[in-house]
Amino acid sequence: MKAITLRQIPTALAEIIEREAAAAGTSLNKTVLRLLEEATGLSGKGRRPRRFHDLDELAGSWTTKQAREFDRHLGDQRQIDPDLWE
């Protein structure tokens, strides 16, 4: 395995890593490796699906009924006001 030395770790980041290690009861080294694996989408047995922190988790989560209801509520907003286009 490869060894990597990290320098100039910001204080706030170091504190977060130390808190994570203490909460998990693991070493700083194991904690950093776990955090790197999570951040890069790697797990102990291979690749995990990459998670984004936007609205992707909501895609496809509505039922057909909920989607129709949402579209119905947007109906008024989708109307074109002819007076605004003169």
C-alpha cells in the first residue's frame, strides 16, 4: 500500500477528522481512509454509486398521482398573459 503525507491541513478540517475518529473509536488514519473512500465513492468491496448533494435524490420519488397534482398546481403559472406580450 502507498503512504501519503498530508501537509497544511486546515485547523477546522483537522478538528472534524479528530471528532469523527473519536466518535467512531478509530484511529485518525482509519478515519481519514474511510472519509476518502466515502468521498470518492469507494467502499470496502468496490465502487458505490456516487451521491450528489443536490436534488438527484428526489428524481423519480413521486408517485404518478403526486406528479399529476404538481403539474395541476403549476397550470396557472404556465399560462401566457397576452397583455404582457404587447
